[in-house]
Amino acid sequence: MTLGNSNRRRHERLAVPPMYTPVAVRLMNEQKFTREGHSYDVSEGGVQFELDEAIAPGTTVAVRIELPNSFGADPEAAREVYAVGNVVWVDDSEPGPVRLAVVFTRFASEQDREALLTRIRSAVRTRNAA
């Protein structure tokens, strides 16, 4: 598959309702997830979300994403997914929360990765069936 300039993404994204998909972030030198916000979309490769404060691009962070329990997904599948990644961009040009994107470098476990992929695949099937 060739990707043009209009879509350079390698992974299918799951657009999520921002106010209903909590994200928590911690810097690697912190013990607790103290920064909380909401995601806009998530894929196997990363997540776009908002926080009240910016984190500098290049910073490595741990992310906890609470996946929406919808799209016909297995209700037994883990709803929280943990991953580590790098902040790749920050948009603080608008008043209010800051938008950020993190590219994942690893998941906490293979189960976390599989739970995320299951939700994304389920959403794609539902969207394609509509």
C-alpha cells in the first residue's frame, strides 16, 4: 500500500468522543499518573489527546488510556491500556487545554496491545458495516 501526502499514518485510528475517553500521563521519573485529560483518537502507533499543561516534544511518558466499551467489543477485554511513548507534537495555540500526540515505543504488555487492536478492529468493522 502506498501512502500519499494526505494520509501518512501506518495504523488504523479509532476516533473517540473526547469527553468520554480519559487519558492519564506520567513522566518517567514520576510514580503516579498525575496529568489527566481526554483522547481524540488512538491507534496501535500512538494517541492524540489534551491536557491542561504542555509536555515538551521529545519527552518520554507513560500513558494510560481508558478505551470506550462500545463497537461490539468483547466486554471482558481490558478497558485500560498502558503504553510508553514519546511526545511528538504539542499545540498550545488555542486557549484552553493543550493538544498533544504521543508515538508509542512499547506497550506495558502484549495484552494491552491486543486489547487496543481488538477495539480498533471492532470499530472499523462497525463503521464499514454502516
